[in-house]
Amino acid sequence: MATESSESEEEGKITGGNQHLIVEDDLREMGKKAAWSVSSCKTGNGVSSLRDDNLETYWQSDGAQPHLVNIQFQKKVKLQVVVLYVDFKLDESYTPSKISIRAGDGFHNLKEIKTVELVKPTGWVYLSLSGNDPRETFVNTFMLQIAVLSNHLNGRDTHVRQIKVYGPRPNPIPHQPFQFTSREFITYSTVR
Amino acid sequence: MEALLANYVEKSLKQYMRRNAIFLCERLYAEFPSEVNLQLLARCYLNNNQPHSAYHVLKGMQMAQSRYLFAVACLEMDLFSEAETALLPIEELCAHVTNGAAVQYLLGIIHRDTNRMKSSVEHFRKALSIDPLFWAAYEELCILGEAEEAAVCFGDVAIHYVQEHYLGNASSYLQIANSDQSLDSSQAFGLEDLSLSHLQQMEGNNIRNICLNNHGGPNLTGPVGQITNSCCNSSFFRTPSPVLTQLSDMAPPPLIRNIRFCQNEVSLRSSTQARREFVRENESAQIRGSLFFDSGRRRSARLAAAQRSFNSTQGSENKANNLRASIKLNSGTCYSTVCKGQFQNLEEAFRATSSSLSSSADVKSVQDETVNTQLRSFISNSSKIKSGISDTINLLRILGEGYRHLCEYRCQEALNVYQKLSSKQYNTGWVLSQVGKAYFELVDYLNADYAFSLARQISPYNLEGMDVYSTVLYLMKEDMKLKYLAQELISIDRFAPQAWCAIGNCYSFQKDHETALKSFQRAVQLNSRFPYAHTLSGHENVIIEDYGNAVECYQKALHVDARHYKSWYGLGMIYLRQEKIEFAEHHFRQAYRINPFSSVIMYYLGTTLEALKRSEEALVMMEKAIVTDNKNPLPKYSKANMLVTLGRLNEALEILEELKECYPRESSIYALMGEIYKQHKKYDKSMLHFGIALDLKPSIVDVAKIQAAIGKLILPDEIEDNL
């Protein structure tokens, strides 16, 4: 279940950002299996710019705050990290400042699981969805919503250039309780 | 003029002067438009990799040879239906052409490529019965899984059959010694001689190699080149009885055609024939070298002298027939030099004939003389022929048995059979590749690596089997060796699918799966009938989780070769992941049916059965897997898991303790033991094992699982404390 609870709300400030996207090997991008939608957008800067692997194109909202990006999966998935590409130098007042991440089964029961404040970010920003408890490394949910609550310099609309969502790789050998770690086990586990 | 031109064209063909041959042949045909010359023209085109030209030239021709050549051209252009209509009716064709076995073989290939497997098998079997030395037919039968035991196909019956025909032909040759026809028959005798000597080189693909060499191995020139030509000829065209009669009727053209036929028909087996010639040459040269006999050297010197004298007298020949006959005869002698067969006396007798023929002036008288000497030597020769034939067939039998075992994945038996070969035959590229493949299937990667590397040292230009070698290195995680292999293979032959498979494996190892996929697709483009390229594409698609394309790739592989069990396995894995368990079971069962000796397949079949809740069958399958390969830890682990679900915890613990001894760093063993102890309520032991499992750095998912399990352990403790 989604491990949201009022105690796990925390404020964190994130500055800077990576130029290169580096993700651990045992995570894989889950966004391809999801349906992406946004609360509003300007023509030509729609939701597809969020997923096109092109940092030149961006999504621009066109409505009232908060601006929402909705990611809906067909079945419950384990998610661990959300990565955004935002750049203060390029977007200035359009750069998001306060971001809230919510999870749930659908629009009716989303609960906030994380809030962050970005301070002049310049690249890939990693937002981990894990709770403090090591048992809560993942969020197991149908839907994720990324809400931009405010922008830098009090801008109304926001630019986000790319969003990626990561979860753990499933066991390469289905129907086994635990994954194998040693070389001998892995050697015998596939036919190539 | 016609004779002169035709003669010259033949010579150019033999010396690989293709453009020369084509141009002159076109002039010849324009001047004397006859179907025989048309066949010669078609042969020139086929030799120059222009099957479309040959196709258009021969379209509609009805002579047997023309139909055969036309079928060959059609097959090169993948026009199966036209090729088939050209080759029927078979009986008439076989009577006119000395290659009844080759016709059957071609029909077998056509039927196989148009998915008529049963009739394909029949045709291959007929080819083998007509010509027991037709290795290619036996090979195809093995690949289709329908081969009989090699002892049957290459058995005593075959020996007698071949012996009779050789000896029968030889004796009838002697009977008609005193006529012009004797020239032809001596050619026949020479051809048989060649084929006999050629038999010595039966090393599976060797025939193909030598034939493929014809497609322009530029290193072979002059007499050597001619030799390779007729080598092909001899082995394929062993329909004994028609040989002599046919020769006497249509002496020159069919023989010349026959040489061409063999080349082309063999070249059909790979679309990249011209490119593989380089690959083949070296191996065949080595094989020839290994069968070298001292006497051959002296013979070759004498034969070369004979040819020189022949060439000098060429111009003075009047009779067209004799000219052509002599050419063939001479080329026959040249063939025997390279073949270096064991039939010393036979060849001496033959040589005597040829040298006599080369002096055109007194052909007849010398002929009579040599016929008499041959009569005398013939009788002592026949026993040598017999022993030679039986040696050859024995060699074929060993190779056939080994190949059949490997195709049916009885790897240990295959290895034992190949051990019976002489060290000369064993230390060749083909055999060592087979040995490597056997070890690969046994999951013994170290020995496979050794065998393949030896094969590469001995014949570095043989690319067949190198795709499997690259997979071995990939699975052994030998990054440097894999890269080196891929570089070497590409530098040898950029158009070989095996080289691109190796490159794809390289990229896949670097986790660059898109490029790996592109490389495998390139291999597919180069040869769409190469099933392993399709299978590897499927594997890559699975890794990047593009299951739709993966299924397509696997199905393409199965379309080409329904016995490619890895594709069945791949499909089973996809369905298992997608929770379509019944489909998964069906596919794993197919894989198991094809390769019942693979413990990995058994393991997955067992896992699937367990998922279908058929626990008893699952346990039986796991037991089988454990027995088949004791070194494979996965079935044991899975069996322990199943026992846990069945509640037989102590037995499970025993197995896991054993596994722990052998694999002390495998986190999943400790995790499962922790689970078992938790069920036994031995919480401290459970904690211990969970702790060790965590220390061994499992994946994130497992870390979460184990920590959740630990958390649940602590709670009962607290409750007890509180109480």
C-alpha cells in the first residue's frame, strides 16, 4: 500500500542539480507503461515534451496553481525515485520552487508523500520516494501526482523539461522468492 | 572455331578468368546458338555470381542439364516454385544428369525452405541412398532431427554399394578400352578416381569448402583450381550406372556442367557464398594438407609435366571430342594431385593414361598400351579401392554419429564419438567447433573456451561456430576476449552473420542493448536463415523489455529452424513473466522435448509446473534436473523452496545447508533459511541468517523484503517480553 501518512511529510531544500542523469543499475524507468497527463498546457508545449528525452523542449503550464502532472499505471507498481530536469538559468521565473508528490489509487484518494523546495536548480533533480524506514524503500501505488505549488520569483506558470520515474527491476527469474547474487547461480539461470 | 572457343572458355573458367570466359562464351553462343553452348554460358554467369543472367538465359530450356542449371539459378534468387518445376520430373533428370543425388538434395532444400518438412526429409534420404557419401544431405537430416544412426547410413551396406559401383565402373571401362569411347570412360574412371581420392577429405563441410573455393578463391590458380572443381564433381555425382553411358553419349558438356552444378548447388546453402570462400579455403587447404601423402608429390610433378605436354599439343588436335575429353582427363589428373588420395596405383594407372593422351599424335596406340597396363594394375588396385572406400565411410560414420548426437543434444556421447577420430582429423576447425558447442551445451564454459580457441588457432578463417564462441565468452564475462574476437571476426569477413553476432554480444555485455539489437538485426539481414541471430535479437528485446518484438524474433527463429530450443525457451520465459503460465508450460515442454538433457530447461519447466500448482510433477522435474547436472544449484534451491511451501521444512533445511557449503556467498540461501527458522520459531537463528543475507548485498527489493521479515521477527519477541 502507499506508505503515506502525515508523519512522513517533510520539508527539504534541494539546490543545484546534476548535468548528467546517473541512476543505479538496479532501477529501471517505469514511465513507458504509464499514462501521462497535465492539468494545463500552452499549445506546442504539451505533455509529450516531458517524455521526449529532449532537454530543449519543455512543458509550459497555462492555468492556476498548483500545476499537476499525473502519472497513472495499469497496475500497482513499486516506485523509488522521481527525477526532474529543471534549470533556473534557462527558465528563471518559470522554474518550479515548491513541489509536492502525492500517491494513491486515483484522483479521489491521493495523499501527499513528499514535499521539497528547490532553490535555483540547474539540471537533474532526484526526489527519492523512500520513507525513513528501510522497509519503506518503495511506494507501491497506482498513481503518482507531481504538483508544482509555486515557482521561483513568484512566477505563475512553470516550465519542466523532463520527468523520469524509477522503480526497482523485477526478479529476472520469475516465481523465485529472492534474487540471486552469486555468479554461479546467475550463470545457470539463463539460456542464451 | 566452335570447339576452340568452347575449349578456351572452359580453360578460362577453370582459371577463374570470369570476364574472359563470359565474353568469349557470349561470342560463342552468338556464332553457334545451341543449347549446349547456352549451358556453358549459364555456367559462366553462375560462376560470376550472376544468377539472374543465368536465369534469363536458361528460361524455358528443356534439356536436362539446362533444367538443372536453371533450378540452381532460381534457388540462388530464392525462386522456389520455379526451381521446383524445373527439377521435376525427377527420374528423367536423373537419367540424363550424373547427379541424381544432387537433384534430390536440391529438392530437399526447396521443400525445407517452403515448409514442407516431411517431403524434404524424404528427398534428403533419397539423396543419401543414391550417394552414400553425400554428407550435406546427412547434415540437413540431422538439423531437421530426422537422421538415422550414422552406422546405418554410413554402414557396411553403404561400403558395399560404393565399392561395387567403383569397381563395376572400372571393369566396364576396361571392357571398352579399345574404342574411342575409352577416352570418355577413362575420364569416368578418372572422375571416380578423383572422387575416391576426394572421399579422403570428407570432413563434413569440406566438400562444400572445396566447392565454394571455386567461387573465386583467387589464391588457387591453374591446376589447383581445376582440382577443386572436379572434386566437387566427383562426390556429388555418384549415380554409378548412368555415368559411363552418359559419358559416351554426351561426353564433354555434362562433365563440364557437373563441375558447375556442384559449385552452385553447394553455394545455395549460403547466400554469402562468394564471401565465405575465403573462410573455407584455409580450412580445406589445411585438411588437404593433413591428408597429404608423399607419393602424391611425386605424382603431382609427373602430372604437371603431363599437363604441360598436353597444352603444347593442344593446337594440333583435330577431333573436338578428343580435345575436350583430354582436357577433362588432364584436369582430372591435376585434381588428383591436390586430392592426394590413397589410391596410389589407381592414380598411377590413370596418369599413364593421361600422359599417353597428352601426346596427341599417337593417342590410340598409346591408349592400347596403357589400357593393358591398367588391366594388370587394375586387379591389384581393386583391393586398395575397397580398403580406401571403407576407410572413408568409417570416417564419415564417426563424424556423422558425432554430429547427430550433438544435434540431438546428447553432448557427452558426441564428445566421446569425436574422441575416436584420429588426431589429424580432430585437430581441425570443424571438429573443434563441434567439441566447443558440445561443452557449451553442457554449461562447461571453460572447456568450450579452450576448444574454440584451439579451433581459431588452427583455422582462423573458419567463422562457423564462432557465434557460439562469442556467447561463451559473454557468459563467462570475458570482456577483453570477447572484444578481441569480435574485432578479429569482422576484420576477416564483414559480411558474415557470425561476426555481427559476436559484435552484438559485445555491445550487450556493455549494456548498450539498442546497438546490440542493431548488430543482431544486421546479422539477420545478411542471412535471414541463420536462426541464432534471430534468437539473440529476441534475447536483447527481452532485456529491454520489448516483449512484442521479442516474441516476433523468437518466432522468426523457429520458422527457420523449429529445433532451435533456445527460442522455445525464450518464448516460455516471456509468457512466464507475463503470467501466461499455460503458454509458458507449453513452450518449455517443447524446448524440453528437443533438448531433454538441459538442466536449465528442466528447472524452468519445474518452476512453471509449480506455478500451475502441480507440485508433485514439479518436484519430479526438479529431481531430474538435479540428477542431470549436479553442478547446477538452481534446481536444488528451487526444490528446497517447494519443500518449504509443502511444509517439509527439515528436508528443505538439509538441502540448503548443502548449498550453503558450496556457495557461501549466495544471499538467497540465507534468506530462505531465515524464513524456515522463522516458521520453526527459532527467532535468533532466523535473525542470524537474515543478517548474513543482508550483508551479502542482495538487490533493493530483497533488502526491503528481508528487513520487513526481520521487523516481523522482532514484534513477536516484544510481545513475549511484554507478557
